[in-house]
Amino acid sequence: MVAASTDRPATTEPLRTDSDPNVEVVRDWLAEYVYETMRTQTLEQIVDRLDNAIIARIPELADRDIRRDLAASTRAHARVMLSGLTSDTFDFTLPDEVHAFARTIARRGFQLRLLLRTYHVGQEAVLDYMSDAIEERRPPQQIERAVMLRLFERSIRWVSNSVEALTDTYMEERERILRADLNRRSETVRALLADGDVDIDQASIRLGYRLAQQHLAFVLWADESGDAEMSGQLDRVAARLAAALGSTRVLTVPSGASGMWAWVGLDDEAHAAHMAEPGRLARLVAGSVEPPMRVAFGVPAAHLAGFRNSHREAVSARQVAERSATGARMTGYREVEIAYLVGADDAAMRGLIGRELRALAGRDANATRLRETLHAYLKSHRSPEATAKLLGVHKNTVRYRIQRIEELLGHPIEARGLPLEIALACVATYGTDALP
């Protein structure tokens, strides 16, 4: 929890209402506006709009974990500020999520000016949104000026007070980090991932982790927002995963309030190759990751290039996991690589699926059953017997379905085997959202 001194106390000084022709009418209009805006769907649209405007001008915040913390902060700001909008007193209390975002900026090694710029850009985005909201809702002419004054003055005062309080939060966190090993690790890891020239020996010493070895990277995150206990929980899960993989050498750095980057050192090339076998990681870490935690793995690789590449793959696997319809606790890059590469362009992916699957791209039960049969058939090396065993049906049923599938496709399966397999892999990973 943040000390009370970091928040300005509430003030009972009334805001200006001398220009309001009818204070009660203004208050009623604002109450209706707050009620409509606080609805979950509407609030989330506003959060997305504000965050997109901020990230467009501050691309450093586009990182998945930072964006998640930014959204939690924006959402908390909006709820608290909106809830007091009809009151004539200005009660300023920052929610925990807002302080958590300021700490994330400090923990990731960014300077204070990035936090200040975030609020400067955010204020512009808020005023732009409010102008549009007033234009859209059209308050009665006699109270329009009073409504604008209330909305704009509250927003400006809120942001101004937030910047002052969060500067203290950032500085306290930054000073704590500077006294700890965490800062050295975070800065060293950032340098290693930046593709620049790095003294490997010195970096290994600073990290307490040998870079001249095989690396298996993973990213660990929680489905829910972080709290004071989340950091310790992430550390425990990371250690448990390393042990399941047969290693005591693990490097971790926080990536957000509820996220972590990690690398496991592997003994040799043969051990790394063993870890890279399809399905091997899932079997080894089964039971090690429980809700609300999730993990995504890269592919083992050697030395500094492997350190970077395996991390990039783990981040990519996480992107697939968060879009996937399966809700899996563990995702390996090798299992979702095709879906990741094809899914990088949604329009192109849906075009591929529509062209290749044709009538099989429907959302009805029959199309779904035929897709699943074709996918199992291709994975079973075109064996009706193996497919029947996998699906739990009679082999003659498989043969009938394959015949029907080829009729719907308009060509033999063998004529477009690879594109069909790619299209089916995307649907299996992303679910019906991938269908055109």
C-alpha cells in the first residue's frame, strides 16, 4: 500500500458554479452521463481510446505487460474520477492500480519524463474525448457551458494532482530499485535484448547467469492484475518451472505488475534438443502452472543469439496464447509457430482460411465436425484407421467424411494438403474468431 502522504487530501472547497444557470439541471445531466459511461462496455471503449492515443505518441508503452498496466491505471482513474463528478467537492484519492503503473515505469528502467509525458498526452486525449462526448450528447444550451467547465476543470485538476502524487511513487520505487540487484538485472537484460554490442563476460557477471550456454526462455503472467503478493508468486512459479525442466539456473526479471521474463540455463546441446522435441515441454511442466498463472515458452538455443531468439519466440507464443480459444495454461512456440506467423495479418489469415476451407469454414456443427475430421486426418498421415482412433469413431465414418470433404472442397485433399493444414491449424488455435 502507498503511504497516505502520496495522495492529496480531499478538499471541501466547492468548484465554480456561478456560471451555472441551474445547478440541479447540471448535476442531473452529469449523473446521467456518469451512469451511461460507467457501464462496462462503454468504459472499456473509453479506456481503449485513451490508451491508443497515448501509445500512438509514446510507443515504449506498447509492450504487452506495460500496456496491460496502463489499461488498469486508466480504468481505475476513470472509475474514481467519474464517481465523484456530480459532487461539488473535489475528493482526490488515487487507486492502487495507478500507483502500480508508476512503479512499472520505474521497474522497467524508464526515466521519470516518460511517466510525466504519459499524463501530459493522456490529459490531451481526455479533453479530446470529453469534447466529443459533449458534442454527441448535446446538453441543453442553457447548461452546456457549465457542463464543459465542470468536466474540463475536474479533468485538469485530477491529472495535475495525479502527476504530483505519482512523481513521489515513481521516485520511491526507483530509489528502491537502484539499491537492489533487480535494477542491474533489468538494465542488463534490456541491453542484451537490444541487439547491440555487449560484453558477454561482464553481462554474465552482472546477471549471475552464464550467457555462454543453452537457453530456454519463457514468459510468465497472471490472468488477473498484480498486487503486493504477485511478485513473490511469479518467482515461485518460475523456480518450479526451472526445476521441472531439470535446471537450477534461472534468470528472471519483472516485465510488469503481473508478468515476468525468464531464461533457464540448459546443460548442453543434447539436453536442449531434448527440450525442443514437440510436446516435450508440455509433459515436463504439466501441473506446474495453475490459475491464475500462464506460461509461454520459446525454443532452446545457444549463446547470446539463443538468449534473444528464444525470448522473442516466447513473447510471440504468448501473443497466440492470449488470442487462442483454448485457454491453455502452457503454450510452446513450436506448437503455435504456424498460427503465429499466419495470424500476424488477420485479414490475410481469414482470406487463406476462406479460400482453402471453402464450405468447411462455416460456423455450424456440420462444418465444425468436418474440419476436425480433416485436421485429424492430416495429422494422422492420411490414415483413416489412425484418424478413427483419434476421433473415437469407425473408420468407415472417417472415409465417408473424407469423401464429403473433398466434394465440398472441389478437389482431392492431396492437391492442397499443406495450405489446408495451415488453415486448419489457425482455426484450431484461434477458434471461430479466425473464420471469415
